[in-house]
Amino acid sequence: MQTRHNIYALIHKALRLAMTETLVSVGRLDAFDPKDVSDVIVRVRELLHFCRHHLEVEDALVHPALESRRPGSTTRIAADHVGHASRIAALERAVEALARAPAAIRDAAAFDLYGDLAAFIGENLVHMHEEETTHNGELWTAYTDAELVELENSIKARHTPDEMKFVLRWMLPAMSPAERGAMLRAVRGSAPPPVYEGIVALAKAHVDLAGFRKLESALAA
């Protein structure tokens, strides 16, 4: 049972949802429908930007925090990050190949992208689990929850408003009702009303109807 502050939990839920839904969209792509192709290309590009930014933030803030108190604790995961950055670049090239492909070979280009993206996502699912177990163990040994909240706040500060909106677009539907309610209550108590109202609007747009009704109940309680 989780009792400590977990800086990985919610962002990884967002990443998993963005990854799996994007993978499904590539797999069912109609390569002969120009709009479908255009929409999928945008989705994959957005996912890759999300993944790259997440790597950069962890490398810039989380890994130095770990190394400062638990030297050597990030060595293996840091090597994974180097590989992931290389695979992101390769996937970007595959997306461009799909964008440029003549109609006659577009289906083959889409299938190649689908396979490469599936392999990348599979690696990331294993990678995120290791961070949530091994790295959290190191963080919980070295830092208090108050310090972890401070670290998490520094991570949020690295996001532009548009980047934060994109993260929340995936995080809100990926969260449990209890997590969603707790987040919105905290925002309501600390942020300007337009910020709170904007997040509620994102939830209404992207959370399923039953989940949004539970959120309304939680906020009204």
C-alpha cells in the first residue's frame, strides 16, 4: 500500500494513456484517408514531444536529486534514457517517412511506424515500472515527503502553460476518481479561479461521463 509521496505516479499514468491510445490510432489508421493520416501524424508527433520533454525533465531534476544523496543510483536508468532519446529520433524519422510517402506505399509506412512505436512503448512500460519501484525506493530513503513535493513543484515549473495543458489533457482521464478529486480540490484552494476553471473544462472534455459526474460530486462535497 502506497503511503509516501510518489512523484512518478500521475505523470506515468498520463504517459501510459497517451502512449497506448496513440498506438491504437496508428494501428487502425486508414492510410488512404488523408485526414486520418494527418491526424495520426499530429498525435504521434505530440506523443514524441511529450516523451522527450519527460526525459529532459527527469535528467535535469530527478536524477541530480537522486545522485546528490544516493550516488550511482541512476546509472542504469540514465543509460535507458540515452537509448530512448535515440529511439524518439528514429520514430520522428518514421513519422516523416509516413508524411512523405506516396499513396501506393503509405500503408507500408504506417505499418512500419506502428511496429516501431509498439516496441518503444513496450520498453517504456518496463522502464516506468522500474522508476516507480527502484527509483522511488531510493527517493523515499533519501528524501522526506515535503522535499519530494518541493521537487515535484520544480518539475511543474519547467512546463510552459501549453505543455501543462497537454499533460493535464492526458493525466485527468488517466487518474482514479479519488486522485482526480484530490487534485481539483487542491487547485481550487491554491490557484486563481481561471486556472481551476480551465482544468475543470479539460476534465469535462476528456474524462468519461461517469468519471466527470464523480468529480462533480467530489467537488461539491
